[in-house]
Amino acid sequence: MKEYELSFAKLIIHDSSLVEVIINSGVLVDLPKVDEYHSFLLNYLTAPFNVLINKVNSYSYDEAAIREIGTLREINALAFLTYNKISFLATQSLFNYSRSRDWKCQCFQNKEKAFEWLKRQT
């Protein structure tokens, strides 16, 4: 495992095609941050890759970021680790937004189950 700090998040590479993302508390994710995140994925991972979004912190997205985040062709699957009902509902609302590319995604309340699901995705 190797950890990296972006301007707004910590990314933990678990293997060459699996990364965990922990966005810092209070952050507003905007399009420049999405671009920074996508560039990191393309430069540090081997495609296709899977992403675990660990929602341990509270943060928000602006409209442009919601439509763009996670749309890289190289992203195979996204697992969202939520810790409470509010986080779960906020994540579910993200699934309903129109994007240039649909997500293969699922919410979890258990980190190991999220990793197991991601490893089974092809």
C-alpha cells in the first residue's frame, strides 16, 4: 500500500488497479479537483481500475463536478463506503445524475465487503 496526498484528498493505492479515495472534511469538490483526481488515476494506476470512495468525512460537490467525476473510461467500478443514513442517501442521489458515462457502482457499510465486490468486477 502506498499513500498520496492530493490538494483535497488522500489516495491509497492497494494494488496497481485498486485505489481508495478519502476526501478531506469540508471540501467542496469542483471541476479542477476532479481533473486532479482523474489525472492521478491515469498516472498511477493500471487500467482498468477500481475505486473505493471512503466517505468517512463530510464534503460536497458542485454541479459540474457531479457530472464529471468518475467518467474516465479506465474506471471499471466504484464502491462507496458509507457510515450513516445521510451519507448513504447523499451517495444514492449521485447515482441519479446524467453523465457522459454510466457508473458500475454499489454502496457498502463494510470495507471488506466493498473490496471483495470490487475485486470481483471485470
